[in-house]
Amino acid sequence: GRKGVGKTRLLTELVDAAVELFPGRVLPVRLAFEADQDSKYVSPLNALMRALDLSRPDSVEEVVPLIERTLAERRQVAVLVLDELEEAYKFPDGSGAAVAYDLSRIGNARTPRIMCFLTGSSRELRRLVFAKLDPEAQRRYPSYKNLCLNSTKFVPVWIFPVLDPASFHDAIESICRRGGERRGRSDVELFITSGGNLRSLEMELFRGHA
């Protein structure tokens, strides 16, 4: 989605709601506070290891299985939110490429214990993650190493750039006054199901009334 559409707000509120609904079961990892001191990028897998207080195994291939086993034993689910992911590809020393490698391992995890959300611009993030950049575009992203995530379980979802949060709430109230039914759902739940699109929101609120 475009800048300002509400990607960060949506995911932040979603994670906070999950923590409240499932106390002790959801492990939020705030990657903004987990930056590696020796390099300029945030390693999602290193952040998870630190959050779980785990020692890094000898083999790189054992990192994700170890994290999955630990989460299963503790009956937890880890939620990672990588906001504005395309910024990692801009590091001039190429160190941001490690983020993509981490994501490829997370995306191919065998169990649904690690939930990972990536946000970014509609055009740039889609090309960086699911396509190949042309040479001119690659110059803008020194950490891009031709690693696409098409073979992983990541699914692109676009948020329609229609409403800011206040306007979205007003739209809900307006449609409900015309006979739509909210059924106790929050603004965040309705935003997720409708994608912020007015027509989809109207259909959602009038569902079951036809």
C-alpha cells in the first residue's frame, strides 16, 4: 500500500490485540529495538533467538527448527512485523541482503509457529520480494542480491489507499446508520476483512441482510 494508508497502524494494533486475546501465547518481537551492533540491519532470526533466550546452534540450517521446537514447547506463536522492508535493501554495504535470506528460511518453515508480516510500498516491495529487478533499479538497492521469495509461503496483500483511520470509523458509522450491522467487531477487524475499500466494507456490514 502507498505511504500513509495505514499499514503500520493496522499491524501494530493487530499484534497488540493478539497479545491481549491470547495472554502468554503470542510473543511479539519489536525488531526496531533489536538492531545488530556490528551491522546496519535487523536480523529477524537473531531477534527471535534473543527474544526466546536461545543460543545460536552451530549450523544455520538448525536455527529455524530450534525456534519452532522452542515455541511449540512453550505453546507460543512468534509474530514478526518488518515495516518498510525495502529500506533494508538500501544499505550501501550490502548487509541488508541477510534480511532476505532470513525471510526465505522463515517463509519455508515447516510449522505455523512464526507469523511474519512485511510492509512496504505497493510497487517497490512487490518487485523486490516477488520479482527480479532490472540493472537500473538494482543500483537503488545495493543490498538486493537477486533472491526472490516466490518459493516461500508469503502472500501479497494490498491495502486500498482509500481512508485514514478517522475517516474509516466515520464510514463504518454511516453505513451502520443505513442498516448495516457491526456485530461487535472492532475497526481493526473490519479493516482487515474489507482491506479499507469502501465497497468491500459496505458488503461486509450488510452481509446476511439480503
